[in-house]
Amino acid sequence: MSTPRIPDPGLLVISILCARWEDCWPRLLEELEDRFGPADHVSDLFAFDQTDYYDAELGSPITRRLVAFEALRPLDELADVKLFTNGLEDRYAEQGRRLFNLDPGFITLQRLVLATGKNFSHRIYLKEGIWADLTLIWQKKGWLDFPWTFPDYAGGEMKSRLTKLRQSYKTKLNKRKD
């Protein structure tokens, strides 16, 4: 028989896609920090050019920024985080078009799980229309992607960035256990 155990908290990471940063930044970061506490990592802008899926809604060229937060959070908050970020997307929307796309997820030592509102065969239902997407797993010394992993997350640049965030997470976990 397995004995249920509360897992270690995760590192909350939010990917932000946007073509019009001047219309939302840094105000968006302030709102995220009001809800999730101080960010301890805000990446530079980097290209999002693996697909044109969002161009019609967000405009182009789209760039991405990753934000990670100082405080580690319980993994069972993922759906609530996504519901909050959906609310931000709606609040900033203009004429039914989002200004940005927010993809929250948790990094743990074992995986990256993103939240989504779309069902698919590998996704696990959480609550209130939110699903958990197992995007990447950590195996040996690197990220392993799946056939369903979005091409931008499967790429080397993103994996390199996520590896640095995972190391930061590992350091935080070790400090908690001391």
C-alpha cells in the first residue's frame, strides 16, 4: 500500500507571449507579483517564432518572457493560478483579442507541468475546466520531451532556460530542508 505524502512545492513559472509589451509591461508584472509575491527571475525578451498560431490575435512579432517567483507554491494550486491568469488575459483584452498569452506551470525536480484549458489524451483534469499538461520530464541530466510537447518547449533554448530555473528551484528546496 502506498502512503499518501504531500509533495514538495514547485517553482511557479509563467511564460508570457506578447507583441505589444509597451501596452502592458511592467504593469502586468506588478499584478503578477501582487498575487504570487516577488519575482526572482524575469527573463529578457526572446523570440517566439516556432508557430504563427497566436499572430492573428496577439499581433507580430511575438516575443516571450519567462517569470519565476521567489516563493515555492503547493502543486495543487496550478488550476487556481491558471484561472487567475485567464482573468488577467480577459481584463487586458481589447475588442475580444488578448493582449498577451499567459502559460503558468510548475517546475519540480522531476518535471515541467503547464496548465491549460484544453483537453487532450495526455492531460489530467484538475478542476473548473483546467487541465495539467505534462510538458517535459527531467531524466538523468536533461529535459526529455514528448510527441505532444509544443515545439517551443522542445527546443534547446527553452530547455536551457528551464534548466537554469530548475537549478534555482533545487537550491531553494535544499535551503528549505536545512
